[in-house]
Amino acid sequence: MSQPVAHRRRARPAVDAERLLRRVEELGTIGRDAVTGGITREGFSRADREARTYLMEQSRAAGLAPSVDAAGNITVRSRPLGTGPARPAVLMGSHLDTVVNGGRLDGAYGVLAALEVVQVCAELGVDGEFEPVAVAFSNEEGALFPQPFFGSSVLAGRLADLPREPLDHEGRPLRGPLALAGGDLDALGSAVWPAESLAAYLELHVEQGPVLERAENRIGVVDGITGRTVLTIEISGSAGHSGTTPMPGRRDALAAAARAVLAVEHLATTRGLCRVATVGRLDIHPNSPNTIADTARLTVDLRDTVAVRMEEAEAVLRHDLEDLSRQTGTVIEVVARTYSGPVSTSANLRGLIEESCLELGAPYQCLPSGAGHDAQVVADITPTAMIFVPSVGGVSHVPHEDTDPADLILGAEILLRTAVKAARIRAH
């Protein structure tokens, strides 16, 4: 239970552990599959909207002021924007959307911990040079609409990197679903934050890997975030009867796609051009057992911590696809591209995180992030830092994704202390 405000004013700011864990459990029921236990909240889907509603309702019930910008990002402040002196924000958060059949903590934990920090500061009536603000960025995963980091890209002013009319994997426009989420595709410019409006960005996240658990450390201080290039590739061939169409002369889109998948894998294995390379989605048409596929669409995910290596891997892949097109008689096009370069986090903010760990006696270590995060996009306009807590078994993006509750609480405490320091708030 939360302590009475009068009593808590005399104490150092601390998170309400029961409240935080309750919200994690409640949000984890939205989009959950009754059979697998996995969470499916693709960005701008119905389940995503339900999660967004939950966050807004929890914020209002806490006496806070949530709002939605044109990109669908939700920000939560202690009071509505414009009702007090304008101060740069110490922005904290992550995302609510998930991959298909994913876990309950990836992204969502960071948003709820940020909400907890803003609520604690509001309850204590603390004030500082900078304003603590929580954010839930829209469509970080790009699971339905292949524009990952959509919300953070808009906030950071990367409008030129976004298509004018974003489409989902089936060719359906984003415009309608974005409007249902409270956004406006024609007003994205209004959701861009000037650099001077931010003091820092902090993101708390589950590690999604085994490093912390194996080292028996409870906190990770992220020193760098991997770069990521996402390509959507469309292969066009000719449909035909699988029994009556001779093999010579066939323009089989799926056969070409199979070779493209292996070409992607070889970028990271036999060629060693990038750290990892993945085809995570493949859609074919007409997807009939006795019909040659006339269209195949696949997503390619390339990652590395060195920008030059990422560029070389992409260039080689594009050359390979040109050769494959000539060999198979298919037309191969890259129809969408999203890029987030590798970044180093702020040394000053890392120092604040380490100081917070020492204050709480939390074993920690510095480590890179092999996954992409909104933090690397926001780094375009403000210093950023990330805090990791251990993932049980080192797994993520799966139904059994988990973190010990004590580590969830500790991570939120580290975030709170770091935010108070970054916002230059004097604790009571």
C-alpha cells in the first residue's frame, strides 16, 4: 500500500513496489493468448489500443496528466503541459506494443516504471530544474506496420525517414489505426520535440539476454546500443498450376524467396559482414498447396555495433538480390527501409546510474545492448542511457519471458534515483 503523502515527504523517494507489480500483472493480461500465454499487442492494433487506454486510466487515477501526440506517443506529466513554468524534460519510458506471441515485460515494464517515477515525484511534491516525464512510444517493434521506432523517430524529428503513407504488411494504411490511437498522420510535425525541450532520456528494460544472470549481477548499465536496418523486400513472379507448369521457365516467387533467406543468413555467418542477420517474416500469395507463388514479401533485420559494417552488409545484400532477380526471372524490390544507427550512451548518465547502484548496494556491470531500443533514436537530440535488469534464462520475445519481481522493483528504484539526480531534484 502507498504511504500517506504527509509521511512520505519526510522519506527519501521510493517506488511503491506493490503498485508497480500490480500494474505489470494487469497490463500483462492485455493481448494474452489463453493457450500459449504469449502477448500479442502489435503496434496500432486493437490490443495495443487497450493497453494504451489502461496506461491513460492509471495515470488519470493517480492524478497525473496523460496526453497523446500526433504520432500516437503517450506522455504522462505531473500536471498538464502549459499550466506551470516550462522546463526541459527528463524523459523516461519505452513502448507498450509487442511482437506476435511475445512476453509481458519487453517495453511495458519500462513504461510502467517510468509512470511510477512520475507518480512518486508528484506524490512527494518534489520539484527540480528539469521535469520528470514518462513516455510510451508508439510502434517500437514494427510487428504489424513495418516502421519500427515510429513514435520515437517522429519525436526525434526523423520525419524524412518515414514513408508519406505508411502501410502494414498487407498494404493497409496506417492513417486510420493511428487516428484511432489519438494520432494524426497529417500533423506529425507537431509531435517533434526540439532538442532544448529535453535534458535527458532514460530507458529501463529487461536485458533480453543471459549476461546479467550468468554473472549474477542485478543491474546492467548499457554503454552502447546496436544499430539496426530493417528492409521489407517484395518478390514478384508468376502464378501457375504446380502440376502442369514445366520447371523450365517458372518464375516462382517462393523459390526465389528461399534463396533470399539463405543469402541474408550468409551475411552474418559465412561472410561475417554483420553481427546478426534475420528474416523474421515471410508472406506469400496465393499460399495454396497446388499453386506456384506469384508474390513473396519478407522482412530482413541486420544488426551490428559498427555503422560501416551495417552499410556494407546492406549493399552486398542488394547486389545479391539483383543477381537473384536475373537468375530467377522475378522482380525483386526493396519496398521499405528503416535504419537506426549504433549509438554510445551518455557517460554522465551512466555515472548517475552507477552512483544509484552503489547507494543501494546493487551488483552491476556495464554491457552493450544487442537489441535495438527507442533510446538510440532519441539519442539524436538528447543524452540517453539505459538500465537493464536480468532476464530469466536470458530469453525475450517469447511467452515465458520473465524477470524476478525483486529485480523489477530494484530496477525501478535505480530509475527513480537516477531520474531524481538527472532532474536535479532535492530529495526530502
